[in-house]
Amino acid sequence: MGVAEEFTQFKNAYNIDKELISSIASRYQRITGQLNKDFRDTDSKTANSLYVGSYGRDTSAKGISDLDMAYTLPGSLYYQYDAYTTNGQSALLQAVKKSIQNTYTTSESFGDGQVVVVKFTDGITFEVLPVFDNKAGTWTYPNANNGGSWQICNPRAEIEAIHIRNLASNRNLKHLCRMMRVWRDHNDAPMSGALVDTLAYQFIETWAHRDKSFLYHDYMARDFLKYLCDQDKDKSYWRMPGSSSYVWKKGNFQSKALIDYNIAVAACGLLKEEEGSQRRAKWRSVFGPTFPN
């Protein structure tokens, strides 16, 4: 088994399986249908909702537990809740929570600052962000913390930015985002999915082999690990592609990246057929058991 086949098998292993995708879609449609019924008097199970976060950007990998979705409320409700003398944002979240509980009565559901969280017994958690459309294409959403306020976000711009650069890099950007989530989880690296995507987006713009196939995915992993370990340890935030929102550092991921960069360098030097088992062992040290044995 050569490098291209190894990383193709790795891709098949780190992609989210069809059964989970179907389960996610079913819950998404059920939540959307209930919100549409209660807030818009319609029976659509897809209108007015959008996957956001890593699942919306299509950069999630196997092992995903948190699903982010946004639901666009009628604009009139903004003025209704904005007129509250104290924390209309909290009241809005409670109204959305109550609606969702009409369909998922046994799930834990509560307002959590900006979202309503729905926890399922299989470990999947939905975070539902109620939003209002703005003319600029952004969304206004409620923040119930510290007495309540309205905030602005633009996940659709993030989704579009990742999509465009992914196509420009022979779809390697999303492959990189997914495989590096596996690396992060295996090594307990303190990085959010948003930071993985942000740094992968920056890296691949100028990576020399961005238009190549799976045969170069070992180089892609190696070179991105080098890119990670070279990040300024004093830097506290980066800017998300598309929206330019802040992506904050959670901890020092650079040292873990350096250790695995050195292993990746060694793995990339083992290209002979008889060195296959040694090569795969090193990549399993980097990525864990998701990488083929």
C-alpha cells in the first residue's frame, strides 16, 4: 500500500459516516420544522435554517459531537424583544427553547448565553442560534450575558470563503481541515475547529502542492504541522476567513505540532514499499488509530 492509498483510506476513515449524517439531518429538520411552525406558521422542515460552524463549513470530521445551526426569526420579533426593559435577549432565547421543547421534550434544552442547547443521549449536541437577517448579509443574534446585548456575525461569509478556497486547492483545504481535527483530538491540542480552519485556510493559499492529489497528503500534513509550530506563541487571536471575526487561542498548540512535525518528516522519508509498515506506524503516532495500520 503506497502513500496515496494510505491517505485515501485515512480520508474514508475520518469522514463522517452516512448514518450519522442522516441522523443529524433528521434532527435538524425536526428542530427547523418546529421553529417554523411556532414562529412562522409554516410546515417547512428546511426553510429559514442553516448549518453553521464546522459542519456548515463542511470541515467536520468523524468524532464530531457539536452541531451548530442558525434559525432566522421574523424581523418583527427583534423589535419586540429589543423593547424589553431588561434582557430581552434572554427572553428570546427562552422562547426559542420553549419551541424546541415542543418536539424534543426529553432532551436537555436550555439557553446558554447566545444559543439554545439540545443534548441527545448518543452524545450529539445541537446548538441553535436564533438570528435576524441584516441588509449587509450579516446576522444579528442575542447575547443574554451581562444583562443582554445584540451581536453581529457572518457565518455565511465564512462558509463561502472556505468553499471558494477549497475549490481553488483541488478540494485539499477541507481534507486538511478534517485530518487536522483528527490530529488535534488524538494529541489533545488546544485548538478550536475555527482555528484549525483559519490556519489551514491561510496555509494552503501559498502551499506549493495545493493542486495535487492524495499522493501529496503526507507532504500536506508535514508542511502544515511546520506551519503550526511556527505560529507566534505570543499571538492571542487570528481572523476567521470571510467574516474576519476573532478566533481566540485556547493554549499552546505549537509544541505538540513541533513533536509531530519531526515524526512527519521521518515518515515522508520512508517511501520504499518495504518501508510501508514503518511509515504507517509513524503516521499512526501522529494521527492515532484512525490512520490505516
